[in-house]
Amino acid sequence: MKKIKFSKDEGSDFYKELNERIRNYFESNQIDKTGNRKMIFKIVMYFTLVFVFYFLMLTSSNLGTFFILYIGLGISVLLNAFNVSHDAAHGVAVKSTFWNKLLFQLSFNLQGNNAYVWGKNHNESHHLYTNIEGSDIDVLNNPLVRMTPNQDIQWYHRFQYLYVPFLYLFYSLNWFLFREFLMIFNRSSRTIKVTIPTWEVIKLIFFKIVYITYMVVIPSILLPFGWEYILVAFLLNHFLVSIIFTAVLGVSHLSDYVAHPEPDSEGKLAMSWPKLQMCTSVDYNVNSVFLNWTLGGFNAHALHHLLPNICHVHYIKLLPVFREVARKYGITYMEMTYTQALRSHFRFLKKMGMQQEFKPVSYEI
């Protein structure tokens, strides 16, 4: 991974005052930055939903009911990831370091994916070097979809905005079946290589077997349906989870409003780290209590990237301070409706498939 040096600019002063104002907010209200009682309730609720849906699914006798409960289980697991796994990975779901680690490992590994790989690369790569090719683990060099200005245009890329939704259906299956295995053999489509410790490779394989066991093998044994129906439910579940996941996260960093900054030959970026976060993230419907509750604050991506040490349950209260400080220092905060963010996402895909050079659209309030 290429280490990047940041420059000092107005974003540096913005970030300094933002942290001071945020610290004053928590101190004056005598509350912690980590999860509160509402967060504890959410943790209990989402884990309970997972176990309840699983139990009901295993005791279902009607095929239609089985499919509904199986899909409900999958969505509950995804919401658990949005609301619990993510904040726990940043150590802010609860006060206890031990419980944060346990919640993260439990909620992530039981999805059949490796908590260590995602947590380390999410915190040390994506959050630090957002949208910088060769440094951000989430930047892809996918031959089917052109998502970075440095990737060569192929003739079929001009149609990518039409066929990408179909590819999105396979996002979680690709993650479960191929993504981490390819990382082990340095065959990943990500633009940086990942080294996975031997113990984590063992855990990776073990939990994938556990996942297949409780999602496919056990239902096939206990339920009065053929294994082919279990497999169909498994695939439908992953298709739906993939669409929801990409719909929530894809619009934040893949937009024709966001930048893809490149460092110079010496690895220095002509902007500060806070400014990088603000120019590479799009937020949508940030005042929505429903989305904050359901998506775990993923719709307030810029806020989260700058303040990952704060639990998402506090985001809505912090937004006025966030906007005020950004305006004071002339820092653009890109917030819009989800519809606008989605349109921008598909404009981005279309432009990247037809234009060799990419210049972000100027965001106007």
C-alpha cells in the first residue's frame, strides 16, 4: 500500500475546530461518544431478530413462509452489520473495548466473512486514503466496470451503466465465495495487495464452512423441502442483500460529484486529510431518523469518515455543528436526497464508460 503525505490547507483548520466543537458538545451534555442506551437497545434488537428469524425459518412448514423468513433472516444479518459490526469495528458501539471486539467478531464472522481482513483494511486503508488508487483497499481494478480514471476504457464500458445493476446482484456472493480467497493468493481486483496472517486464513475458511452449515446444510436436513429450494432461497437472499448493500454504500464514493485525487511522484497529496474526506464522500437524507436508525448512519458518510470515533446514534445531533464549521472554512459538504445521489452514481458510471478523463461535477447547494 502506498503511503500518502497530506498537505496543510483550510481543511486542517476546519478539522481542528470541528473536533473542538464536537468535544465541547459531548462535555457540556455530559455524554459519551460511544453508544448509549438506544445503541444497546439496537444491538439487542438486531441480534434478537437474527435468532428469531432463524428459529422461525427452521420450524416453517410452508414453502412460501420459509422463503419470507429466510429473506428476513438475511436482511436482519445485513442490518446487524450496518448497525453493530461497523461501529464495533471502530470501537464505538459500546464503551468496553472487549465487548466491541466481541460484537465485531461475532456479527462479522457469522456472515461468513473475515472480520480481521475487513476491519484492518477498512480502518487503515479506506478511511485513511479514501478514493486514492493504490492506497484505498476499496478502489477496484475490475475489467468489467471502469471505476477509476486510471483504468483504460474498453468498448463495452460505454454500456456499464446499464449492466452494472445486474453485476451488483452478485456483490455479497462474490465477497463470500471469491473476494477473500483471492486476497490470500494476491489475485484480488483491488489495487493494493493484502497479506492475511495464517491464523486468519484458518478462521476465514472455518467461518465460511459454519455459514454454509447453518444457512444451507441444517435447513436441508431439518425442513421438508428439497435441497434445491434451500439453494434458491440462499441465492435470492444474497441477491437482495447485495442490492441493498450496494444501493446504500455505492452512491457515497462512486458519484460524479466526488474526486479521485492522485498524489505526486513523491507520494504527496495537494490537500489535507479532512479535505480529502469531504471531497470524496456524498451524504444523503442525513436528517432522516429512520435512515439513521436503519442504516447505522451510513447515509452520513462524510461525517463518519471525519469522526469515526463517534457512534452513529449521535450523528443527527452533530449535523448542525458539522455544517456550520464547514461553511465557516469554505469546505463543501455534499448532502442531497437519495434520489439525487443515485442519479449521480449512474451518471458517474456512464461518464467513466465514455470519457478517458474524469472531472467531478461542481456541487452547488
